[in-house]
Amino acid sequence: MKLLLLADSNSSHTIKWVRSLRKNNYEIRIFTLYKPDYNVYKDLSDILISSLGLDENHKFGDDTKISKFIYLKAIQKIKKLIKNFNPDILHAHYASSYGLLGALSGFHPYVLSVWGADIFDFPNISFLHKNIIKYNLFKADRILSTSEIMKVETKKYTNKKIEVTPFGVDTGRFSPRKVESLFSDNDVVIGTIKSLEKKYGIEYLIRAFSIVKRNNKNYSLKLLIVGKGTLQQKLRDLVRELDLANDTIFTGFINQDEVEKYHNMLDISVTFSTDNSESFGVAVLEASACGKPVVVANVGGLPEVVENGITGFVVEPKNIYSLADVLNKLILNPGLRIDMGKKGRERVINKYNWDDSLNQMISVYNSIIN
């Protein structure tokens, strides 16, 4: 089957779909707006990428930076790609930018996946933006969402059926294991693996860590912040201001193949996002698959992937005292951490296994063709 993807080729989610679908004998072409990292696909020489080569500063869901001229240029390139490749299915990942390109291409069958900010934020910018989303959904033959809450949000703009296709986790790769750690065995390590951007609420995690650090002087508590982003210097300054520099490690950028190693350095994983654009907690599921208790903010799709009080805790966003309270419970009770971690991994295996997610997507494609 020939599949043309309109998507950010550098996204870890796109990369995962492409690799898995290729193993299932799909012939794949990718159109991306941004400069591709060809090294990601260097072992897949038959995956061809067409690109406009936009800079990274167009990212983070700010589609308003993409001009009409860019869309016109992109459409011309996509139509030429369609003519030469003759795909069986066109699948756009992201309902605003790539969704509009898919809709304007006029190609069918056309599958559209909503991702998060494209459906939670983009339609609220203006009346025009809302109607762009409505148009993109109207043109789609199938609409997919990774979470129930995003399905509900998408329903505001279409009467079509929306299928939930969760983004699963490779439970073989993400599993509990002993790794070479940056910390000692006596340390209790609290941390997060997210981009250092405002919407991920890392400032609130740092402030909550400061509270539990003061209240648990008999414990060696450490904070691990994994990732890069525009707030890196601001967050480092906050750590110094709160006198946490000796207890905090910023890793900066890490390669995707290192993510599971850092999950396994943690004793408690925190994803404390501040808005609903956090549509589905992949990083949360990865942590659970590694046997870690998880703490998440009650926003977006995060509560869907955590059984509150069973596999972790769900607390109100931006509330550093509520966050500190549940962190304190987990710090003082190692048995609870172990129990929540085990139950979290069991839940991922049963509900969010990557093979099941892949088979569900393949089933969607097959039903379209048949």
C-alpha cells in the first residue's frame, strides 16, 4: 500500500509511525514543512521526504507564522508529489497546517489526525481559524484522535465520526531496568522528560520540589529535568534562586534512543502541563511502562492515562502545594512507589501497547481501501 504522510518528519511520533508502517510493507512518502533531519531515516533509504525547509521557529503550534505564500508553494509541491507517487491514502497529522494542505490537495481518500494544540487552540484564535478547522474536517474521509477528550473537542467542529486511536508504547523498549545513573542509590529522584516550554509547567515542578526538599531534610532528594527549550535559562535561574543548584540536573537535548534510560533514572515521574493542548500523555505512558509512579496535572488527555491513586496521582494544574503533597506521599512511602509502578506497567501493557495501536491504524487503512 502506498501512503503519503503530511507531517513533521522530525517529530518522534511521525518517526515511530513511519518505522512501524514500513516494517509492515507500506511504501511511504513524507511531505514536511520543516527542514528534515535525514539522519533519523538514514537506515530507511526508500523513505523519501519532500520539504519546504522552514526553520524550527515556525513550530510549537504557531500556525499563524505560516504565510499564504508558503501554503500556495506547499500545495503545488504536494500536488506534484501526488501525481508522481499516486498514493492509495493521504494522511495528514495535525488538523490546522497539514490538515489544510490535505484538504486543499483535493485528494481522496484523505485521513486527518488531530494532535492537540491544532484542535484546542487554533480554532479559538479567530472566526476564520475556526472555519479553517471546520473545512479541513469536512474534507476528511476519516478523522482520528489519540484521546477521548480531544475527540470531544473535535466534535465541536464536525458531525462526522471520530475514531480514537491511542498512541501506544513499545513495552519491550520501555521497561524497568537497571541503568547507569547520574545519581546514587540513596537518592530519591523526581523528574520530568519534556520540552522546556511554558505549557509543560516545569516552573511549578521546581517550586514544588523546593517545598518537599525543605520538608524532608533527612532524605537525599534530587531533581532531573530532561530536554531542551526556550525556557532553559529561566528555569536554571529559578533553580539557583531557590538554592537547588546542587540537587538539580538539566540534561539539555537527548537523543530519542536515550529516553528510556532517563525514565529509569527516576523514582517519581512528573508531567505537570498547564493547558489542554497536552492531548495525550505519551511520556506518562513511557514512565509507567518503566515501572514508575506518575504525577500529572488534570489537563487535556493526561488524566486518561493515569488511574488516580492506583498508577499515580492527578492533581490540579499550577497548584504547587497539591503537587508537593503527593510528592511527599511518594517520597515517604517507597512501597507505594513500587506498587504504583507495577500497576502502571500492567495498565500500559493491557491498554496502550504499541503493537495494538499499530494494528488499529492498519485496520483503519485496510477498511478504507477495501
